[in-house]
Amino acid sequence: MSHPNFQAEIRELNIAYLMLAQKMLRCDRETGMFRLGIGKALADFIENLSAARLVKMADNPVLIPRFRFDDEQIARLMTGEGRDETASTLHAAIIAANRSTEEAM
């Protein structure tokens, strides 16, 4: 049984994520930090990455973006499961944002 090597896909996703993160931080730093769930030190680091360093960082065999939650219930709320789809999605976003803010401190 062969195991697929996802390195090319991981690299592509990492590059896209890092480029988006830089763009978000440079456009509106506070909102970018909130949406990315990161603190000031990491925001400074990402924002100041050169293109060469960004590519080098993206080459890691580990996914850089990660889920901001590890709770199936939040995942279900984010998909709109519940009595009210809009309220469920909003509730999940509030919980996920709160957790990422706590982790960044």
C-alpha cells in the first residue's frame, strides 16, 4: 500500500496562507491579527518576512495554518447546524475568536 506524499500541496497551501496573512496584516493589522488568531510578536514576524524567507518557511513538511478549535461542536456550528443557521455560525465564530485570543496571550 503506497502512502501519498502531500509535500507539494502542503507547500502550496503554506505559501498561499503566508501571503494572505502578510496582506491582511499590512492592510489592517488589528483585524488581521484577530482573524489569524495571532499575537503582536508573530504578526511582526510574518509581516516582515522577505519573499525568500516566506518560501523557505512554506517548504516545511508541516501545515502552517491550523484549526482554531479542536471541538466537533464548534465545527458543526460553523457549518450552520442548529436551530438557526446564521446564529449557529455567528456563535461558532465568537467561540473560536475567544479561544484564539486566549492562546495568543
